[in-house]
Amino acid sequence: QDRWGMRECIRLTREIFNQPAFDDFRGPELRPGPEYNTDKELDEFVRTYGDSTYHPSCTCKMGTDSMSVVHPTTLNVHGVSNLRVVDASIMPSIVSGNLNGPVLMMAERAADLIRGRGMLAPAHKVAFYRPPSLEIQR
């Protein structure tokens, strides 16, 4: 399924840029190049050059449901002793902004957990948005 999707992305991009509207602006195809056309060739290109330009996140979901991997109050991996995960992978859903700030806050909280420090008392109640998809994600 993933390979099919990547091949279709390459083919659609080629189709779009081969429209007459781009004739005055289009140069030769740089990547993958005209030598990559068959499914096998495109798969080879994607395996060789494919990379993510985004910050990976949400691969070790934090929570208590059957799909979660990390406990939300201890950051321990379910069923594994003495192993915590403290990075963007524990986010239950992708944030709409940069990951740096949330990850720093998770790291601060993890440091407090490891040192046995309790939660800070809230200064005031803060409302936040909880997307409906959070309950059905993954």
C-alpha cells in the first residue's frame, strides 16, 4: 500500500508538471529522472532516496487504551520494566505546530518524574481543544 502510494505520487507529480501551462518554466526532470518508470524502478528510487522532512511523531502513543504503548503518568513502556520514552513519539496525535516546545515540556516533566517530584499546582484552569479524532485514531 505504501509503495503504491509513493509510485502514484511520483506519477501524479509528473502528470501535473507535464501540463502545457508549465512549458515555459519546466526544465528536465531531476529526480527520479526519466530512467525510472516501471513499478520496480520507482520502488527502487523511493527505497534509495525516500526520506521524511517532517519530525516523526506518534509512533509510541501515550495513553491507557489498547493501542497505547506508553503510560501517561509514568512515561513507562507498558509491560517493560525500567524503560521510559520521552520524545515526540509518545504524542497521541500530531500537533499542528512545531514539536520543539511540546517535547521540551515532556522532557521537563519526565525529569520531575524520574527525580520523584510531583506535579506543579495549576495557576488557573486552562481550556484546550480535544479533537474528536483523538478517540478513534489508530
